[in-house]
Amino acid sequence: MDELTADVGLTRGALYHHFGDKRGLLAAVAYQIDNELALRAKEIGAQAGGDWQGLLAEGEAYIKMALDPEVQRIVLLDGPAVLGDPSKWPSQNSCLAGTRQTVSKLLDQEMVKPVDAEAAARLLSGAALNAALWVAASDNPTDVLPKAIDAFRAMASGLLARA
């Protein structure tokens, strides 16, 4: 903490005033990085050409970001260990809302089977998050990554109304 406060020109008191404690500081950093991941994944999805391809690309992008050492350590390893279940983080709830909106569009377009949009969005978001957690925690993330992406795509494709 002393090194951090010295690097950013704050006193320890000012740091605790803003974040409360080390856990509060980690929460702020983890949520910020997770929000940035979600935005990058959303941008990648938007360029994929269509709602279905965008949904897949967004999930795949989130999983791939698990190879980033900063993401691995702060968001996928230390964050859950200290802050608890990432699916309950505010940043994940924002991601879930976007996925639910896309699933609702796909339902309106009759591209996916008639399922509950909330349920499908939670399962898709959970699959991407857990795949990223698996990649980050594995002994060989680059070997696990293609397996995780293939399984994510196969599971998601089960929602398609027409194969």
C-alpha cells in the first residue's frame, strides 16, 4: 500500500477515504477492468455482422481475454477469491443485460428456439464467464482456450431455431 500510494501521490489516509480498505481498492480495480472487457467484447460483437454472430463473437472475445495476464490475475483469479462470485458483480450484471437484449432480439427474429430470454442470457453469460475462469486458472491457458471456445459455440448453437 505504501508503494502504491507513493506511486500515485496519495497518502494512505486518502486511499482509505476513497476505497475503505484493500478489498475496496481491489473491487474498484476489478470492476473497472471487467467493465473494459465487456466494452471491448461488445465492440467486437458489433463488428461480427448480425445479432447471432455478434452474440457468439462477444462471448468468444470475453473468453479470449482470459489470456491477458492482468485480466487473469485481477478479474479471474484474485477478484473472485477476495470479492466472491463474479456473476454478482455490477459489471457482470451490465453484461447480462446486454446479452438479454440480444437474446430478445433473436427471439423476435425467430432465430432462436422459443426460450425465456432471461434464462438463455444467464446461461450464455455464465458459460462465457466460466470458460474464462477455466482458461485463467488452467496450467496451460493456450491449450484450454480453443476447447473452451469450441464448447461455448456448441452450447450456444443449441439455441438456434434452425441448425
